[in-house]
Amino acid sequence: MSQQKIGVVGSGLIGRSFSMIYASAGYKVVIYDIQASQLESAQKDIWQQLVALEGQGLLRGTLTKEEQFNNISTTSCLKDCVSGAFLIQECVPEVLDLKRRVWADVDKLVSNDVILSSSTSALLPSAISEGLQHKNRFIISHPTNPPFYAPATEVVPASWTDPDVTERTLSLLKEVGQVPVLIKKEVPGFVLNRIQYAILGECFRLIRDGVVTTEDCDLIMSQGLGVRYAFMGPWETAYLNAEGMYSYSERYADMILNIQKDFGEPARMDGPTLDAIQQSLEKTSAKVEDLPARREWRNKRLIALAKLKQELNKAD
């Protein structure tokens, strides 16, 4: 069980999740934030999550919830957070200038063998790290949200990232129970969000053009595609829907191409269509002020799904 130190910069939802994930494997995690009230809120939330996970039998690793919680401390001093840490995991908001400023401060305080990891969901690693003295130690670790229940994590090196940084990051994420996926080239949005935005874009156009309602569009995913995708990706889905991919191509390649040509130009999400989507979701999901309760509803179902997959994997 490792006692090495990890510094987490940013105490929001992603920072809290990463802290819990690393602490579950025995790492000593120090969370940094400039606001003491935010750190207090983070500690309270982490404890509540650990209690809930224990009750559901989903605690990671072999440590008790108390041991995991005690592996996490907080500080409002950046130097105390990063000093002696072999990994710095940055989880500040998705603003390029902000991330650059944070990393410029961290860069002055770390050694030459540290791993500098950002949780950005779309910003390119080269754009964030280009001005850093230790840019060769920089990498992206972009988790699926919420990370604790959806373990796929995109690992994206820059062209100048040292090979050992990529290897150690992939190894660490596997060790703590995540499912790392190496993204071999820099592309805006990486892979997860490019796929997600392609789905959102076509769904927006279908609603705009009066083909389907917002509610029914979500049902297509939650009761159709999403059910299959909970256990396999689109390629294995296609593979199993025919006698392999050659058979699938013979049957459907022309049809798929013709439909793709009909998609039309990308459309910005705004205007009357966005109004209609917002109003529909206020009725079928939750009012904006009630979203925390709806997120809890979502997380309970993700927990149940995670438990089911865990049980099925043990039985395989």
C-alpha cells in the first residue's frame, strides 16, 4: 500500500473524486484551494460519499472509509500541496488562462521528475503546458464525470511529454481502479467529448427539425443505445449485430454513408430550439434549483450499475 504523496489542485467535484480514488489505494492526498470554505465543503462531501459507498459495498481497495478519509488533507498553501508530491493533479475550471496561471505557479515549486496532470476535458495539453519549464512532465488525465462511478479516463500526452510520464500515468490509473485510455494524438475535445458532441449535435438538429421531442430523444438513448453501450462500445455492438465487421459493412455501409450525408451542417445550441429543450427538461428531469437532488438520483443509478457490472465481471 503506497504512502506516496499526491497533490490535488482544486477542490470541486472532479478534485474530490480524484482525491477519493487515490486515497482508496493508500496515497496521501493533499487538496489545495484558495477558499477555506470550499475545502471544508469538500471534506464534508468526501466523508458523506465514503459513508454511502461503504453502505453500498462499493468502497475501492481494502482500506476502511476512515482510513481513506484520513489519507486526505487540505491546505490553502500551494507549496504545501505540491511539495514532495510525485503527482500533481490539477482540477480547476476549464479556462485556458486560469490553467496556465495555476501551472506557472506550480512549475516554480516542483522537481524535474514530477508528473503534472490536468483534468481538462477539451483544452490541448500543448496549449496549457507550452510555457512551462517542466512541460516535458505534463499530461492530461481527463475523467468521465462522475469519475468514481464511470471509470474511463482519457490520457493525453503532448508531443513533448516524456514517455515515462505517459507510462506511469496509465499504470497509476489502472492501479487505483480507473480504466485509462491512451489518446495518441492531440485533437480538440479528445475522444469522449467528440463522440458526445456528435450525438448532442445530431439530437439538437432532430429536435430543431421537428423529428422528435426532447423527451423521446433521451428515451432513444436511455432505453435503446445507452442500454447496450453500458457494457460494450459501438464497434462491438456492430460486430455482434452481424457476422463480424466485414458482414456488417456489406449490409450497412452504404446506408450509413447516405444517412451521414443527410446530417447537415453543425448548429449552435441556442435560440427557440434550446428554449424548447430547456422547458422540456424542467418538466421531465428537474427545475434548475432542484438539480442537486436529480444528480443524487443519477448517482444512485450509476452506483447500482457499477455494482452490477462488478458482480458480472467476477462471474465471467
